[in-house]
Amino acid sequence: MILPVYVFGQPILRKEGRFIKEEEMPEIKILIENMWETMYASHGVGLAAHQIGRDLRLFIMDSVQVEEDMDMGKGFKKIFINAEKISEEGEIWTFEEGCLSFPEIRGNVDRPSKITIKYRDLDFVEHVETFDGFNARVIQHEYDHTIGELFIEKFKPLKKRLLKKRLDLIKVGEAKAGYPTRPYRK
């Protein structure tokens, strides 16, 4: 089922996610299937549970679909449950990012080129892996959602000021996303 994407202004996007318990996995597996469907319908490469209204340490990504366009090496499709960042390192590189929770907003974000992360997979098996390049960037972006951080916080101050009006339009549901969204309504 395609779920609406929660957009800027929704309080859940600023909330730190809770860790998932193993006994929740039957429900979480259904949620993940819906997340895949939602992400693909929205033309995203990653989606965090916060973006569909659930404050969980959960995100998915599929960089295979853009590996040729991005000339970034081998992509992969992966689920990250209860992710915890161990370290970020490597050269800082700037890249223009977008986010499904910010329709029509893009901006340069500086991030380290590598991330080491601990997470659980769909079978609730724990992994510790290091990722680099574009894959690391997607993981960093989605991981940030799980701890209540937004990519616009990494924009330069001038860029933030220039986007204020557009961000206000997103808050009230007046941004054209091309996919179902859930704006904040008081």
C-alpha cells in the first residue's frame, strides 16, 4: 500500500525514533513492504519510517536504481533496523540532496565520504558495516531522519533564508510533490 509521505512541518520528523523489539517484526515486515511501495511510487532512493508517520529506528534504501546515473559504483537494496552510527570519516564532499519530505527542495550538503553503522536486517540479525560514496550519503541522510535531524539543517545560512517561503508552503500543503503527502495541519 502506498502511504502518504509526511512533509516538513510534521512534528514527527523532529522526533528521535525508538528501537524496534524483535517481537514487533511481523508487523514491521508489513510496514517495510508498504515503505518499499511508497518509496518507489515517490521516486525516492531511501525512505525512513518517520517519513510515513512512524517514530522508529527504521529506514530502507535502493541505490541500484540510480547507480548508472550517479556513476557512483555498485548500488544495493537494503533494510536498516535499529541503526546506530558508529563513525563517520573520510573526505568531506558536497553533493546536492533532495528529500521526499521536502518536495521541490534541493541543496548542497557536506558529508563525510564513509560511515560505519550497526543495524539489524529483516531477520533481526545484527551487522556492522562500513559504506562509502553515494551509498554512505543515502545512509547518512536516512539515518538522520531516525534521530530527528533534517537535511535542510545542513544547508548554509543564506540557502536556509532563501528557502523560507518555499518551506512555509510545504508546511501548509501547497507544494507539488507528485505523490501523496501529509502536511501538518493544526
